[in-house]
Amino acid sequence: MLSLKSSMRTTMTSMSCSPASMSMIRSRVRVPQRAGLTTTKNFSLKSRHVSLARASASPVSAEASAPPASATSEEAESKPERRKRMLSGVQPTGDLHLGNYFGAIRNWVTFQENFDAFFCVVDLHAITVQPHDPKLLRDSTLSSAAMYLASGIDPARSNVFVQSHVRAHSELTWLLNCVTPLGWLQRMIQFKEKAVKQGEDVGVGLLDYPVLMAADILLYQADLVPVGEDQRQHLELTRDIAGRVNDKYGGKKWKKRGGRGGRVFRVPEAYIPPAGARVMSMTDGKKKMSKSDPAEGSRINLLDPPDVIANKVKRCKTDAFDGLEYGNDERPEANNLLSIYELATGLERDAVLAEVGSCRWGEFKPRLAEAVVEHLRPIQERYHDVRSDDGELERILARGAEAAAEVANATVDDCRDALGFAPGKRL
């Protein structure tokens, strides 16, 4: 996985943490200018191809790519190797925050350079915890999709769509439900934790959430799935389900029944970003930043205005130690806030420590707030441009769903055939 950090770094000398150096932050903050991000307001969504800051591809020499001298013309003209696929999505529940962005969405921008990418707004997952607000769900779905585009996802190169708009997600979930042992689901840590909170009101959807996630991934025969540490167990379940279907119904057994044979599902691999995979709460450095946290000050939302960001940073939890440092288990807040500063500015850790390691909290917090504000500024401007034409946004999502459905329906057809369903016209 390519790193989204800029290859350009400012050469730094050792600096004291003084107010005079605050003016340098704005010029050094890593502003995301990828995949059509712009600070101007004349962007039109009706132009599907946007000017992109493309990641440089590794050159392939003519000598390496040419077929052997003994190869036949037919071999030389063989089909190119299948481009690898990846899939990811975020629930449209509440406002997207720094954890969603640095831990997931920002990484997707680079993925679309090298993969056939499928990015969905997973609205079916958003109703697993009841009750939900139907009006809020509808608006949050469009808001989340707009934020994908604002963050740099290019619909000309990636499939951007709403999960429920592709019916194959629901159908494959049922098929996988019937081959997944109940005990596998009851072992899921997230279900245990949330079930305790909901008691007797816990819904079947919460138990079945990981099977829906498995269907999302397996539908597109994904090679790679970016996940946070808290979703790693669910991805392992996906791999187990895929293996179970392949072993029981694929291979030679499927071939003998007149089917295609071979594996039904590709078994995906996890990608966990080295930095930002878990941006932690602003009020507790040991808890993940979350949309479901009732404390609004625990997270910085991507659409928070500058004064709100500054106030949240000012009030965030810190500690009584002198100076700032990474990796001290007794200082989770220091590690989290330095990591956010690192991600927002694009600086390496050594450079971060050289710049702010000697700061007191009262000196560091304004710097952190400024870095986050400047990083989010172009994203917020682009978001408002996108939302100024919801009709075009809906057309982009419709095109994405159509392309996704073509792949997803083929997978469902294979799964139905492997499981022994009679062929016939689908209505």
C-alpha cells in the first residue's frame, strides 16, 4: 500500500516552541490536493474526470515486458493480468470525523491509483442498532458520499455507490447466513460489547452484521480490504466464510454438478494502515474516536468550523508530564495528539518531535488546532461544492451502483449455481 504522505518534506532545524513559530504552520500544513481537491469554487461535478495528482507508477522496462523470443503471437497477445480489487465503506451514521478520514478515507485516494476500487456508503449497516432516524439516514447517506468525493475519491476511476442500491448485498447475505455457524457470530467481540448495552432489545441485525460485511467484500471478489484493528476479527470471519463455501460447494464438486468449478469466492487480505488506523478520542486516549460517543467533544468532525475545532482541541484531555512524546503507555493522550498533528502536517515523527517535543500543552494545542483547520479547509470547501448539486451527486451514485451491480450479480449467480439453485430468469 502506497503512503499518502507527501514525498516533499521541509528541511527543519531544531526549533523552540515559541509563538513566533506559529506563523510557519499554515505554510507547512499538508493540505490534501489529490483527486480533484480544490480550494476554488468553480468546480463542476458534471465533468466526471477531474485533474488528479497521480501517484507515479513503477516503470517497466521493454525488456522485462516483452514476451520470450520463442513465444507465439497468440501468447504475446494474451489478456493482461487481472487488476486487483479492493472494497471499503463507512456507515452513514452521524458526522464523519478525523478517525474516519485518517484511518480510512484518505488511504482510499491512493488505493484508486493501483486497484479496481469499490467505495460504498454502507447504509444497510447503519440500521443494525435500533431505533434509527429515517430522515437522518437519508441525509447522512448523501453527506457521506459527498465527503468521499470531497476527500479525493474520483468517480471516473472508482466505483462510488450506496450499498442498498445494489440488491445483491442483501441476497448474498442470506445465502451466507445459511452456511455460517451461529457460534462463529456469537464469538464476535463487538456483538458481545454492544449486546450488553442493549440487553433484551438487541436485534438480530447486530448479530448478523459480520455476515453482511462478508457479503459486501465477497461480492466484488476483493483482494484487499482496508480495516481498522477493531474490524480485523470481522475480516477473519469473512475469510472463514469464504473458505467454508469454497470447500463445501466449490472446486471439483461444483464442476461435477455441471458448474464452472474452482473457487466460488476470492479470500481477501487485510490492510491496516501503519498510522491513523485508530485515531483515538479527544477525551480519552485509550478509546477509539467514535461517532456513537455521546460526548461531542470526543471527536473532531470533518465539517466542524475552525472555532469549534479550536475549542475541542483546547478542552481535550492531556496529562501532567513535561514535554511531548510518542510511545509512552502512561501517556496515551500525548501519543494520540502527536499522531493527529503528524497526520495533519505530513511531517515525519522525528520532525514532529524536533518541532513540538519541548512544548507545553498550552503551547502545543494552538498549533494542533491550526494544523487540523488548515488540513480540513479544502475538504470542507469541496464538500460544499459537491452538495450544491445533489442531483449530480445522485447521478454519480447511480452510475457507481450500476457498475458495482454488474460485478456483484455475477458473483451471486456463481454462488447460487454452486449451492444448487435452479437456473431461471431473475425478476
